[in-house]
Amino acid sequence: MIMVTKLNNQKILLNLETVKYIEAVPDTLIFFTNGESVMVLESLESLSDAVLSYQATVFKRSQEPVQVLIP
């Protein structure tokens, strides 16, 4: 998930698995798979960077060894 800012300055967490596509019209508009959309203050480029950073973090964590706790 990444944090974005709606036009009213409200911060929300965005579940990337529900995003269909993002476009700049000129404001940044995020379309979801359920047909809803939200306009945000972040640029298309900054969202792209945030998504790549999130995906890199998920991949890095998936490569870490799993710790099994035995009571």
C-alpha cells in the first residue's frame, strides 16, 4: 500500500491490487477495478516512484528467511 493525498488534503492508503490505471488529466486520477476513481495531489511520476519503491520492499522482504517461533 502507498499513501496518497486527496484534493482536500486527506491522506489515504491506496491498495495497489485494486488499481486499474492512473492518468494525468492534468490532475492525477486513479481508477479502481470496481469503477470508482479518486483524484490526488501527487504527480503521476511520484506515484510511479512510490509504487516501484513499495514493490521493491515487498520483493526484498520475500527474500528474507522466515523465522519460525516454537513455544
